[in-house]
Amino acid sequence: MASIPALKTEQKTRPRASYQDLRDYLRIIDERGDLKRITGADPNVELGTIAELMAERSGPALLFDEIKNYRPGYRVAVNVTTPPRRTAIMLGVEPDQPLLGMVSEWRSRLKTFSAVPPEPVKQGPILENVALHDKVDLSQFPAPVWRDKDGGPYIGTGCCVITRDPDEGWCNLGSYRVQLHEPNLLGCYMSPGRHGLLIMEKYWSRGENAPVAVSLGHDPSLLFWAGSHVPHAGESEYDAAGWMKGKPVSVLPGPVTGIPIPAEAELVVEGEVPPPWKESREEGTYGEWTGYYGHPRAPEPVVHVKSVLYRDDPINYGALPPYSVSKPSITGSAETWDAIERAGFPDIRGVWIPTHSRGIVVVGITQRYGSHARQVGAFVAATAYMGRFVIVVDDDIDVTNLDEVMWAVGTRCDPMTCITLMDGMRSSALDPRLPPEKREKRDFTNSIAEIDACRPFNWRKTFPVVNKVSQEIRDAVEKKWADLFTSISR
Ligand SMILES: Cc1cc2nc3c(=O)[nH]c(=O)nc-3n(C[C@H](O)[C@H](O)[C@H](O)COP(=O)(O)O)c2cc1C
């Protein structure tokens, strides 16, 4: 496997994923004018509403301080790595380029993936404050009720739940939301099959409580990997973050569980999770990445907190769905693009997943043979997760520009002959459109439409010509009249 390319830290305008920790990342985006400090917000819905309104406008990241009822300095950062320009900085790709360039750059970076295991250290800022057992009091750290329909305060939204496999010893980091029930009791929602849950189940099957550490504020690369599918099985998210950063993540053993925790984290708790059949609490509801409240309020596992470790003036990493994730757009598009090419389809020009949910995938191709578009569309549809529409367009369409994509659908697609419906595809319990009767039977499948919005291959050469000035003339005129166009966005 190829080695990791050297990171160019000196390029100020082109930051790589070489930020030291969350504070350093925030400094980098602050220098770009992309961070706003806010004081005096009410954690009860107001803070979350500000975050939502700002995310809708693709505004700066927000750092809330002097939050009502909390000590000054006990902060919450929100909208940290979205929209794409901040995702790019988190990933370490060029932020000042077209979206498809970010996807392409991340694709080629991923090809250099190799595990970089964490480095054990003895000291780190996370040890600045340590409270054990009956000294634990989580009520001092901001736990916003993010939205008016949320079922309670959530202290962990951009968090990393760290578990250690009792048989094999490897550590898993998964991002699973964490509700604050009491000053020393948390609730956690893990979907079936999550690695963190599978590891906990191993302890439970032996009649033991599962030890756990939860990082509530940390380097954004850790959340990215905790919320992602790690490309190589059996490797920890720590290893993936180490690769992305170009150096190992520093970890030290949690004082109660011994689980490796990030030495430069902001706020970490450790505790024990009893088997849910012995103890659980009503959890939720909480707005999810699909843009809905999909999972009903229900009994879920609890964490009895035994230690809390935090830096001076800790920052809680807030991640408000659906704006919480850098995915799927840049990284999800890159993964889908790779999968299509690995399957052997030629001349893929771009892939874009335009929404926070994964319901729509747009693929751009240069058509090479009659069934090219249909095959690519069918492949993407068949391998999608919670997909609804796969749209294949010609290479003159910018897949990241929905106006252009819809124009292609509206002018090149004959619905009777160019749309294929497939049923029984992979969906999820969080799918808002899953019919109640299917949900009852735990039949988590849906249908997908594959839409061929390319010019018909056999008469593509006689298809009406697009009435745009040709590219060379456009480029020349744009250059000559640069002053006229630079300040006007497309
Ligand atoms: C910000 C964020 C919040 C998430 N919240 C949850 C959650 O509450 N429950 C859950 O099961 N998955 C949640 N996910 C998805 C998982 O973190 C994701 O599927 C991850 O790959 C799981 O890792 P694992 O396979 O190691 O369990 C969230 C992801 C992100 C990025």
C-alpha cells in the first residue's frame, strides 16, 4: 500500500488535516473568517435554533460561550465541519475549489490509506481536570435541548463512544447520540449492528457491565471517522484518523476503564453500561440525519458515569443533524465514484450526493456504448443505502449543479422508457417513508428509481444542440470582462 503523502503545513491558504486538535482547527477556520463567537444564548432550544438557522444559510461555524446557566468558558462549538468548505479543511483537501474537485482530491487521498495506530502518552491536556466517582457532576457542562421537539438535553451529539473489544483488544469509536439523564447518568442510542453495541453485547453476554469512554469534544477528524465506515475491516477509527492527520493520535488510558482516550480531547467521561434488560431508560426523541424524527422514544442503554476529564474551558462538540455530518456529499460521493469504477464502468466524470440524506445520487458519464448509462444507474441503485433516485447525466452537465441536473431530466429523459423502478433495495429503520406495515415486519427495504437523463445513445449526435455560447468564447469573454463577473456568484 502506498505511503501517506507529506502534508504541507506551511500553505496557509491550503490547510491540510494537520490541525493539532479542536482548538487549532477552530483557529484555522477563524483565520479564514469562518467562525463566529456568540455569547448569552439559552441552551433550551435557542442555541440549537441559532445553529439551525446559520446552517441553513451555510454561515460560519459557531462557538457559543457564556451560555445561560453555565460558567463562562464552558463552550459549545456547532456547525464545525459543514458546509463543504469546512468539510474540506477537516479532510485536508483544498477548500477553495469546485465541489467536484474536493470529491476527486479526497478520492485520490483515500487511495493512500494505511493504518496509523495511536500513540500511547502519559500526559495530555485532557488531564487538566479529573473528577472521579462521587465527584462526577455533568450538570456543569452545557447540554442543550437542541430543538423544541427533542425529548431532553443532549450532551453528546458530535461525540465518540469508545469501546474496547474484550476478546481482541481493539478499540472502536462510533458516534452515537448521548442524552443527559442525571448528573452522573447518560443514555445512548445505538442502532442494531453498530460496532459499539456489538462490543457491549460481548460483555453483557458474560453477565458483565460494558466499560465505555465517551469523548464529548475532540479533534474533528475523530468525529469524522467515528461517524464513518472505516475502509479496512479490523482497524480502529483511531488508525484512520492517524492516517488522515499524517501522525498518530495521542491516547492515554482512562483512569477508571483503561480505555485509550484522546489525550487532546476537550471533555471525556468514562463509565459502565449495564445490560439493557437489567437497566435502561426512555431515550429520545431526537432529530436524525434523515431530517426527521425517525426513531420513537424507547428504552435504551444507560451509562453510569464514573469519571469526567476535561480541559480548562472545555468545548463540547455539537453536531446538529442533518447539518452535523460532512457526509455524504464529499466523502460519500467519493466512495460511490470509487465503487462504480471498481465495478469496471468506464468514463465516470463525476458523482454527487446533493442532500444530507442519501436519497439522491447524480452520476455524470461520457457515454461509450448503448447501455452504459442504464448499467451505471442500475449498479448505483442496487448498491445504495436508503437511496430513492439515481440520475445519470451526460458529461456536459455539472453533477453538483442541481439546476443543470434537473434541466437534463426535464429535457433528455423520456419517463416511459428511461426510468427503471427497482424494489426490495436496502433501506433503514430510520427511513421516514417506510410504510408502517413494513416497519412492523422489520422489512427495511424500499424502491429506487434509476433515471437515465442522458441523450439517447443511438441518436446523441443528432440530438438538438445546446444553445450556449461555445466554451472557448465564454472563457475568452469572461477573462476580458473579469471585473464584471468576479463579484457575481453563479
Ligand atoms: C454526528 C453523528 C451522529 C450519529 N448518531 C448516531 C446515533 O445516535 N446512533 C447510531 O446508531 N448511529 C449514529 N450515527 C451513525 C454512526 O456513527 C455511523 O454509522 C458509524 O459508522 C458507526 O460506527 P460503528 O460501525 O463503529 O458502530 C451518527 C453519525 C454521526 C456522524
